Amino acid sequence: MASVPTVSVAETSGQDRVALVGNPNTGKSTLFNALAGMNVRTGNYPGVTIEKKTGVCELETGKITVVDLPGTYSLAPRSPDELVAVEVLTDHVTQPDGVNLIVCVVNALLLQRNLFLVSQLLELGKPVVVALNMIDVAKSRGMEIDVERLSTQLGVPVVATSAAKRTGIDKLKTVVAEQLKTSPEQHERSRILPPEFYASVDRFRDSLIATDEASDASLPDDYLLERMVLDRGGAPELQVIRTYGDSAAESLAAIREDLTQALGDPIDIECNARYAWAKAKLDSVFKNDSRPSSRVTDRLDAILTHRVMGLICFVIMMFIIFQSIYTFAAWPMDLIDAATSGITDAVCSLMEPGKLRSLITDGIIAGVGGVLIFLPQIALLFLFLALLEDCGYMARAAFLVDRIMTTFGLSGKSFLPMMSSFACAVPGVMASRVIENRRDRFATIMVAPLMSCSARLPVYLLLIAAFIPSTTYFAGWLSLPAIVLMSMYLVGVVAAIPVAWILKKTLLRGEVAPFVLELPEYKIPSAKVVLSRVWAASKAFVIRAGTLIFAASILIWFAGFWPGDHTNQYRMEAQLDSFQGTADARQTLIADLNAESSRLLEDSILGRTGHLIEPIVRPLGWDWKIGVGVLASFPAREVIISTLGTIYSLGGDAEEEGLVGALQASTYDDGTPVYSVPVALSVMVFFALCAQCVSTLLVIRRETNSLFWPCLSFSYMTLLAYFGAWLTYAVSSRLL
Amino acid sequence: MDTTLDQLQPGQRANIIRIAGADGIASRLREMGFVPGELVHFVRPAPLGDPLKCSVHGSRIAVRCGEARRVYVEPIS
């Protein structure tokens, strides 16, 4: 390779900035990964929900910043958010970090339709390079494209690439470097629409200048002026009316009226002109005039979107995913478990019993280790999600379930956000941006946190491991723990139905929103795209364990440690460390130590708080330790694990068997076990339905731009969780 | 005489005559390839009859019946 992607995402000011633009399903993400490597920085443009994804790419001439914009079919901004994405491309004053060059990623298989977007980009007056992607697939289907001819026709460089096979990437880098060096900042804007149209844009500009005498606001960019005339009710129109007042609205209406009289509706003028342009530009570009569509995709779709087979495949696929999360993660989990106890033993052999040792072993290792153990399962879940999305199945799933989802007031497009929420509600809520309709989007945001996220997984897994017997059926293909796990996932789904339905009948009442969704061709998922998603998710999980859970663990440890005189306990621990006597005497000493530890825990702040709230959680079948765990897990659900880990570790219950053993062994004062299957189920159902996650509530606040919706989420979910847990306990303790 | 896309039989092909409306969804349909003069192929409906899977301009697109009613077509027998 001529150049290597850089390792660091350095401070990027002063570097050339290149935007990556393209239709959805053009392999844009794969190309972005090929250009920028794994060093991607994601964030938001200020104040809006447009994702800002940047990376650094090293060219022969130096580093450049690559900005990946969300996939789009056109540059007609319909919402304020989409307007920001267009402003990034037009050097608008409010976007100081504009771009110097645009790389348009085009799907070679859908060249003519993709040229619609290219034609709009050429009107921006920026240097454009076209990356003719998926060229390998096109070739394999007997499609021959004359790349040089296309380049001459379009008047911009065209580079044939295959991001998936990583061919043409170096060529693209060279061309981009060349263009950045030689191309003037401002190009002549292409004029693709009829002259009458540009005359009316001039008229509109003049009318704005006329009303503008008093203010010194700068005129909108020419491209946005054109959009104002073209898009009825579009974001640019609304913005210009806000700035210039009703006179702008009136002149716009008059100009559109004249234009419609002369040439027809602006929407038709644009569509006809652009498709005619695309057709003309493609003249003799194809060496054979075929438009080969994928037979593999059609055959797969015949099964996967079939009215019976499609649904069966869907259910089987979901089942396989949940079952494999259980099966494949066991081995790495044992490793992490062994490492945790190894570290605890090492610390104990190195340190004298005391405050610090207690903090490190009972607080930090028990707390953080208890959460980290679930990393393999979370990575697996994200792996499956990324695979399904990248191979093109997610759109089929949306197609299959759309009718069902509309019954509950959602849309097929809610499927991806909701499915993502099974991994984590934060990206799930953010993924709801794909839903254009506000009411559908808000309903999705409200129910997405009910999907069982990976933070609940540790809770389920711990309790299932402790209390659900691992009976298997059908020669080991189906196990009781997997069934219980799947039921927990179903609880959230089932609860989401009435919630969405009620919301759409009350707060979010309105007509059914439109639905148009492209079903991309199936493809072999790109390892790079999939792995980078899994990597990002795992990293976020580990960072969370290292910061939020770490801090919570220390706080919980302190609350469970203080006040209380621990001298007796240390003396007994030291005695045990160097114990020489008989096994019986050793057992007695351990029992004494446990009694002392548990007395100290009950007297601590944690213990006292627990006893205080016990009456509230009693009807759910919980003891004070669970109650405290739930209370402490307000910032994040998995804190319950670290809290229970710390409580049982401080209380002296956790020995060699770890937390699972401690839960199984824990008893009330009269000797009856605290946990039974109904109690375990009740705790699981509570966590399935509750809103114990600060990150989710914050992201809802950001995505809805209001305090009302996160407050509503928290209150309805907490109520639902409490009554759900109560019902589960009441019913299951009668049945079991 | 005015046939719309949702009235076609599964597997039937038709020529697009016009798209009704001038709002955001009307332009979205156009951007995605529903253009007058173009051939559209109604492949099959989803398991519960809605949305419909169509093939237009070389790509496969799912539209709900509500949107399909805006696409006026001339069936090819």
C-alpha cells in the first residue's frame, strides 16, 4: 500500500476536509473505513441529531480529515437536521468547518439513479470526485462501464473502486490529493435545470435583497436559494421565512406560481431535468446496455420475504442469535472469571487485611469484575446485529414486520432502533433518526428502552445461572436457561405493545405516516465494518465498567463498610490467612468471621437504608439486599451486580463459588433461603421493565429536545417494573 | 382507467405515468426512482399484505399501500 491510515485522530484544524456523500447502500461506510481506518470519531453536529463521523486519512501530500455524512438520496433538506448536513457542504456561515472537496460514493449497479444526487452535488460549486463503488460486483454481472467516458461526460474525476475488496482505494487517494492541490476552491456551478428556473431564482434573490435594506444578514447560498424555490415546505423555505418575514413567503409563492404556469410543478421540473441529465450523461458509458439485477437477492427474497417462510426464518434467526449468545460466550467468560479470582487471591496474599484490601477486593474487583464478565456476550450480541445490518437483512425485517408494527402505532422502520436497543438503548434511541415522522419517532423512542439491553443481560445471566436448572430438551438443542432468557426479552417486547398503542392514541395522535424503504441487495458482510462496530461497542462497555461502575462500586463499598469497627474482622481474617489447625476448627473460624462481617454490614449505611426500604420491596419477594441493589443501580442497571457482589463480599458470604454461590447460599435469619425461583423471576422482570439508566434518559432528553419525554419514560417504566415484578412474584409463587 | 401501483397483481409489470402530490414523500418517491416513463415491477406484498415490494430503476423498494396509491401506472399485460 502506498500510504497507511494514521493511528491517531489528531487535532484536525488547518487540514483539508473531504466529505463522503452517497445514497444509502452504496458501500459508503466500508469506503470510509478503508480511508480512515479504525480511528473514527463520532459525535453530533451542535443542536441537531445529524451524526458527525470524522476520521483522518493519510495521503502522500499529508493528512486530511474525512467527514462521513449520513446516507441520503438527495440534497433536498426536509428537516432542520438535514439542512445542517447540506450547510456543511455549502460553506454556510454557521458551519465554520466546511469541506474543501466532496467524494460522492456511487453504486455502479444503480448508476442512473445515483446520478440524481451527483447532479445536485455538482450544483454546489465544490470540487467533486466520484467513487464508482461496487465495480467488482457490476463486472461479475457482465456490466461494462467506460469509466473514462463517464468522467469526461460528468466533467469530474471518476475512480472505480471496490471498498469491500479494497481495490481502487489508493487510486482514489491519489486523485483526491491531486484535486485538493490543483482544483480551485470555487468551481463553476452546474446548471442542470431549465434556464427559466434559474431566472426565477434570480427574481427571488432580488426580492430578498429588496427586503434586506435594513438588515445586514448575508444572503443564503445559491444552492439553498434554488432549494427554496423547489421544495414546498422544505427546511430552507421555512428558514428564509423566519429570517425575511412573510414578504419572502409571498414572493416565493408568486414565483412558484409563474414557474408552474410556464414549465409545470417545480417538483416535476427538478425530477425530469435530473433524470434526463443522468440519461444523457450515461450515453455510451455502458458498453453493454444491461441493467443486471441480482438473481441471488431475488431468490433469497423469495424465501426470506415469503408470507409464511419469511416469518418462520425470521423467528428461527432471532432464536439462533439468543441461543448462541449463551453457548459461545461460556468459554471466554470462564477465563475472565478465573482472572478475577486470580487477581483477588494475589491481592490477598500480598496485603494485610485492612481497609485498603477490603476496598480493592470487595469494592473494586468484586464490583467491576462482576460486570466485565459479560463482555463476551455483549460483543456477540453486537456482532449479530452488525452482521444482520451489513448483509442487508435488517431492511427485510422492517418489511416483514411493518404491518404488525403499524397496528401498535409504530412503523417497520422502528424495527432497527428497537433491535439495536437489545444491544443498548442509547444507540437504539439515536437510530430512531431514520424515522422521518415525528410521532412515529417519539413513540419508538419511548418504547425502545423496554427492549432488553445488554446491561440487563448480566442480571438475567446471574440469576438464571443461580436458580434456573440447566435442563435441556430436543437432544440439547434447547435449554431451559435459554428459554427463560428469551422470555425475559419477550417481557419488554410484550410491554412495548400497549405502551406504543396508548401513546399513539393520546399524546402522539395523528395520521399514519408514509413508508418508503429501499431493500438493498444481499451481500457478504464486510469484516471491517462489522468488527469496528463490535469494537466500538465493547470499548464503550469496558469504559463504562472502568468509570461509572468503578465509581459506583467504591461508593457502594464505602456505604457498606462505614461506620463500624472492623478490628475484630481483620484479626479473624489474619488468623485465617495463617491458619494451621484442623479443618473443623477452620470451619468454625469461617462461620464466626461470616457472622461478624454480616453484623457489620447490617449496621452500615447501606444496611440501614436497606432495612428502611424493605417494606416497599417486600411484596415483590425481595430482601433488603436486593432493595438496596436496585436503589443503587439507578445510574446503570449492571450496578446491581457490583452492588450484590460488594454486599456479599463484605458480608462474608462470597467464597470460592463467587456471586452465584453466594446468592444460592444466602438465607434469612430463620434459615429459609432468600432466593427462590419466584424471587429470581421477580427481580428479572423488574430489570426487564425499569428505566434504571442515566445514559438512556440523557439521550432521550437530547433526541427529543425536551425534559418531558425522559421524565415520562422514567415514571411509566418504573411503575410498570414495580407492578410487573409484583405480579410475577405473586403468580409464580402460587404456581411453583 | 386510472390504475395505481397498489392495484397491480403480484408479479405484474407496469409503466409509471405520474406521481400524485408535491410534498416531501412525493419527491422521496421520485428520488428513489419512481419516475414517469420508468418500468415498475410489483414483486410481492409483505406477509400481511402491506407494504409492497416493488422493483424500479434497478433497485428493490418497499412502499406502503398508502404511498403506492400515489403512483399512477399503465399495466403491461
